[in-house]
Amino acid sequence: MEGFRVVSAVALLGGRVFAVTRERAVGPKGFTIVREVVRHSGSAVMLARDRKGRVLLVRQYRLPVRRRLWELPAGRLDPGESPLAAARRELAEETGYRARRWKRLASFYPSPGYTSERMILYLAEDLVPGAARPEHDEDIECRWFSRSELSRMVRSRKIADAKTLVGLFLVGVAR
């Protein structure tokens, strides 16, 4: 761990989506770091793009920020599930679409200062429509956006979700 040694980890909370621990580590120069850490199994993120170059976003209410956000579809990895399997499952559940072509674009930590969550971003193409099957606590709106619409939304700060900004910048949709 790059010279750091974890000397204690105490479980504070176990939840349905994540757990919280208080961890203490000693650095190579002798100082101590103590943090509450959100332990998360990781997430798959899907940038679904159609033949016209449009990108599919979902809009849903995000309780922590108290508002609906336009985002790339994403979801948590179930225990033992591969990121690609999670991506396929989540895309179908949230949007109804299935992709015939998948490409892994990136792996990143959205907020490594307090969470272990790692997001795996996929490009999903050659899409086949179907019926969405959102979870009981999800109210999801889906919509296709053109490149120019997405670019305007990024510039006007209508897209505020980090994983979505990462995905759009990686494929050159937003500048």
C-alpha cells in the first residue's frame, strides 16, 4: 500500500448498498491518517450510443442532492458479478436496451477521498430496444440526446454528475 499500513478498521454501518468503516493507517513518515470510509462493491457505467451518434441518458431523483439528475445509466456490481455482466444487466433494467457491442473505456474512482467505489465505464453500441425493468424504488426517465444538446448541457451545468461528465469527455461528445 505504498508505504502505508492499515492498523485498524472498525465497522460503523452495514447497509444495502455500502458499508462504512473507521480506518486508521500509519504512513512511512510516521503520521497517522484516520478516515471514515464508504466501502462499495463498485459500479458499471454505460455510455449507450446509437447509429446517429446520440447518447442515452437517464433522469432520476438522487436523494443525497435532493434533485433529479441527467446521467449515464449505471449500477452497482452484485457480489461475484463481473463489471461487464453488471453493465449488461443494468442497461436492460434501467432503459430496456441491450447492446450487441461493448467496449471498456475506463476505470476510475469517483471520489477516492472517502469511498472505495471504482467505476468501470463501457461504450455500448448496436442497440436493440426492449422493455425497461427498473427496481421498485426507481422512477427513471430515458431520453436520447444529440452531441450538440449534450455539449450545451455540459456548458450550462445541466449535467452535474461526475461519471456522466467523464464518459462524455472520454468519447469527445462534450468539450
